[in-house]
Amino acid sequence: MTATSSVDSETGPSSKHEERKVLAGTLVGTTIEWYDFFIFAQLTATLLSPLFLTPLQASNPGLAQILSFALIGISFLFRPLGAVIAGHLGDRLGRKAMLVLTLVMMGAATALIGMLPTYSQIGVWAPILLITLRVIQGFSAGGEWGGAALMAVEHAPMSKRGLFGAYPQIGVPVGMILATGLLYVLNTGMSKEDFGSWGWRVPFLLSIVLIVVGYLIRRAVAESPVFKEMVDRKEHAKAPLGQLIKFHKKSVLYSTLIFIGNNAAGYLLIAFFISYATKSLKMPVAEILLATTLASFGWLIFTLVGGWLSDKIGRVKTFLAGYAIIFAWMIPMFALIDTRNIVLYGVALFVLTVGLGLSYGPMSAMYAEMFPANVRYSGISIGYAFGAILGGAFAATIAESLLQSTKWTGSIGIYIMILCVISSVGVVLAKETKGRPLGVALHTPAHTAADSGGQSRSQEFTA
């Protein structure tokens, strides 16, 4: 049995030179997007509540910290809107256009945060404007990931989809390395007073330079070969969202569930641990930032390993291995963190990244293989966005609330363990997708009219 589309061949639809351009474009773009996102998340853990929630910080610091973490979550609520609009346009107008648009939107919002007056300068308008820019960031992030994932996977040889799909995924840890590393340099290179006065603005303003670089790289990348097939065959979905809801509800549900545990555990690393270690455990900010930066290299490495491994043993087994590691590590991890020893703190975070990487690397390939081409951008973007809302959006807020109510970090571990079980169930229900065809030529009417959640697709091949 052989696939009739070059998209589903062992050599792939693109030249080696074009493959390298695509991988570079998706990696650089997602790195910049997530650098922007993480700069805010990490400064929320250390600085933004006294700058933008000044009266509350003075009267109730604990509540101020909870509300400042909620500012992270607010942006997630607008990811589905970004996913719906970018997914619709991406399925109708192309993957590439949406990648460029979301990158520029995210960068503009981030740079403007660096220019915002604080509460002491304009009062209540400061948090209002901050929330508005966070909404724009969330909208942008909702549309960004789906386009980047599809550009990488749809250009890949069939046997390397997991590895190619891991490249936009490693934009997350690379963005975190840049964000955390820069904050470490600024924290150690200037006084605490200067950083609190104006130094915190520098990481946001640097986004302008990164956006120009990312824009130029993404403009040079060729459009997805799957979208080109849709154009050639005039097989665009007239209403991608309508078809998605009507025929592919199970796949949307499963993709939502699959992401919850990974995203929640990831946002502990991104935001909560920094706040907990520096404020509750009174550990030095610079040391914590350095340990987080080093742990992010583990996230990068094991995300690539996860993508590669999923090409060898399958998406399901790789996901389940990652979630098993996160589940088993939760309680020991908090025990190490609570020692207040910076080396053990670093070990705790690094081991967590093993599970995070294995349950994140295969995601682009598995999600792409769960949906037909004409609704694929919409499907993976919406599943990812809802998974992020139920997972990471308020993970730091929930963790802080659990800590203040129970005074026991193990309660946070149990919360993440429950989410890992839910995500593992989603993975099992979705079933193995490795090797499913992606090309438009292989979508028969029978396929289009059936939910793609785990059924056989043998009809999509021709002898």
C-alpha cells in the first residue's frame, strides 16, 4: 500500500534546503512568541504585582500574588478566539500568512507592555491597559502554535513527522532560556532599585528586535505543501469550524485532554516555582533564575527526544512515558525543592523536564494526524487552546491558592498528578496516529463525514 500524495512519502514533499528553512522558521518564530509570553509570566512571579497592583500589594500581598498570577490566566481565555479565527483563516488562506500575522501581534503587544506607565503614574488605568495587552498576547498565542506545528509536520517525510514537529515545540524551552537568562543577567548586572524602576522594561522592549528577525525568516518560508494541494484541488472547507464541530468533536475533545497535564506542569516551572522559591522559601532570585535557565535546557533536549522517539515507538507510548514520569516525580520533586538547597532545587526541576519533554515533543505530529487537511489548522489550534485553558491558564493561581490554604506543597503535586491521569486517558482514547496520511489527495467523502477520533483510515490509501 502506498500513499498517493507526496506529503505522505518517505522522502517528503520538500527539498532538504526547504526543510531546513521551514524548521528554522518555525523554531525562531515560536521561540520569539514564547519569549514574549514567558517574560511576562516570570516577572509576574517577582515584580509586576507591586508595580501594577500597588494598593493591594500593600494591604494583602498574598492576594496580590494570586491576582497577578491570574493575569497570566486571563490571556489564556482569549486563546480559543485566536485559535478559531487564525484556524479559519489558516484553513482558507494558508498557514504562512497566519504565522506572520500572529508573530507581529505578539511582538507589538509585548513591546507596548515595556512602555506602560505603572500604577503610581496613572492609577487604575495601569492594570486595565496591562490586561488589554495580555488579551492581545493570548489571542496571538492561540493562533501561533497551530500554524507553526503544521508547517513543520506537513513539510516532513512521513517517518520523521515527530522529529520535525518537535522543532516548533522546542521554541517553548528556548524562549524560556532566553527570557530567564536575560532576567538573570539584568538581576545580577544592576541594582534591585534600578531593575524595579526601569530595568524590567528592557526584556519587553528587546522584543522589537526579535520580531524583525522572526518576520524576515518566516516570510522566506514556503507555504505548506498540504495547503498547496488544497488550493490545486479546490478542497478548502467553506466553513472549517462548522465542519470541525459537526464531524470531528471527539478529536477536539481528545486533543484538549492530552495537553492539560503537560501545560499545567509546565506553568509550574515557568511561573510558580520562581515565586514560591523566592517569596516563600526566601531563596535568592538570581540563583533561582539560573537554576530555571539550566533546567530549561533539559526541556529542550527531551522535547526533541520525545519527537524522535514517537517516530520509533509511536505517539501514544511516548506520551504515556512522559506523563508517568511527571506523575511519579511530583511528590519527590516538592520534597527536594523544600530543602532550600539550590542544587537539589535544580535537580528537581531538571527531572521534571524529562517528563515535560516526552509529553510535549510528539504533540505536533499527533495532533496533525488526528484531523483531515481542510479543518486541520482549526482542529489542532482549538484543541491546543482549550487544553491550555484547562491546564496552564490558572495552574500558578491554583497552586498558590492550594499552598495558602493547605500549607503543604504536596497538595500541588496531587493536583498535577490528577491532571496527568486525565491527559493519559485522552492519549489512550485518541489511539495511535503514527503513519496516518496527511495529504489532501487521500481525503475521501467517507473520511470527511466521519469523526477522525481514532477510527481506521485504511480507506485513505490506494494500492
